[in-house]
Amino acid sequence: MNQDSQNHERARPVDVVSDIIHEVGDEIAAVVAVPGEITYRTLNRFFEFIGNSSILFVQAWSYILRGSLNLRSTIGQMAAIGVDSLPIVLVTVAFSGMVLALYSAQTLVKWGVGSVVGGGVALSIVREIGPVLTAVVVTARSGSAIAAELGSMKVTEQIDALRALAISPVEHLVSPRLLAAIAMLPPLTIFADFVGVVGGYFVATVNGVAAGGFITSVRQFVTPYDINMGLIKALVFGAVIAIISCQQGLQTTGGASGVGRSTTNAVVISIVLIYILNFFLAYIMFGGRTWSL
């Protein structure tokens, strides 16, 4: 009995060490597995989001092409997305153009090339600042409203009621908003481009740039191609805003807090996609160094 106790005492340290090794191994395996699990979950959600958004766009656009559209609802959405967003778009882009002209004039006049300020400011506005800032402002104002409205309808079961009445939510709710966003973003961008250039003109002339030189530079640098490409960007951004906002709204769950999450997600995702797509569109439209290879 005494010898068995001694053998047991000798074996205990070995068992303890073995248990520690096993526990450490389990912890390491868990730590290693977590990033893989997160990556898989993230990729799964990403491709699911892409798939749902693409299907929603195809369905909504098919209703538009077939002419199965509520005209009154579409006009109302055009007013909400376009007309109601116009003042804040004009203020945002105008002051952005003014700031750009201020920095450009202060720098280039010192180097004796103030005559190119107008062209640089106008080109930046029609290619980038106009369409991008217009899309961001519309996302913040109208995209959030769309997501909140559809999200509220989803959690109060109004979407289910439409389906029970054999009315397609995509046809009744998504298609008018998609067409309205696509139709109104280019006109908004045109107004934004105009006020941005005019605001830059006044600031540049105050800071030593000749008025005639500013206008001549704009005519030399800016071509119809630049303006048209900016408007095409606006079309793409309008579709992104409408589809993402509707998609997030229609997938809302969890009551009032879920509506808040859907609204936040719609704005964040739309803005991120706008900036990502803006890079690729600019790369294609205005020539990346390796694009022609």
C-alpha cells in the first residue's frame, strides 16, 4: 500500500504536465481556428450580400423595362431624392469648389501659373467632386430615409401584407426608388458641377487669378467627355444608393433597433461602395497606367 502511494506520487507530476500541455494545445487550436472561422463567416456574408443585391437589382430593373411601374410613386420618389436633396448638394459642392480654388490659387499664383487654376478646379469638380459628393449627400439624406422607411414596413409586417395581397414588394417599393435615383443623380450632378465651378471662380479671382484666364482655362481643360463621364458615374452611384438602401431595409429584423441598424448599414455600405466604384470607374474612364496593357 505504501509503495503504491509512492508510485502514485511519482506519476502525478507527469500527469499534471500532460494536462497542461493538452490545455495549452487546445487553447492554441482555438486561437488558430478563430481567424479562420471569422474569415469564412465574413466571406460568406459578403457573397450573400452581393448575391442578394444583384438579384434585387435584376428583379427591380426587369419591372422597369416591362413598364410595370407606379408612376405616382416614382414621381414622388424623384421629388424626395432629387428636389429635396438639391439645397444641401449645392451647398456642399459649392464650398468644396471654393476650398479647392483657394488652395490652388494660393499655390499656383506664387509660381506664376495662376492661369491654370480654373481648368484644374473645373476638371476636378466635373470628374470627381461633383458626382462623388452628390452621391454621398444623397446617400446620407435619401438613402437613409429609404432604408428606414422599408425597414419600418418590414418590422410592422406591411411587406408581408403586400405579399399576401399578391403585390410584389420589389415592383411596388424597389423599382420606383431605383428609377428615381438613376434619373435624378445626373441632374443633381449637373447643378453641383455648375455651382462648384462658380464658387471656385469667385474665390480664385479674389486670390489673384484673372477672371478671363479662369474661364479660358476651364474651356481648355474641360471637355464634353469629362462631363459625360461624370454623369455616367452619377448613374452608377444612383443605382448603388437605391439598391443598397432597399436591400438593407427589406432585410430588417429586430424591431426599432433593427431599423436603426439597417439605416446605418445602408449609409455606410453605400458610401464605401461609392468610393470603391469611383476608383475603378475613374481608372477605366480616364486611363490607368496599366489599363491598356
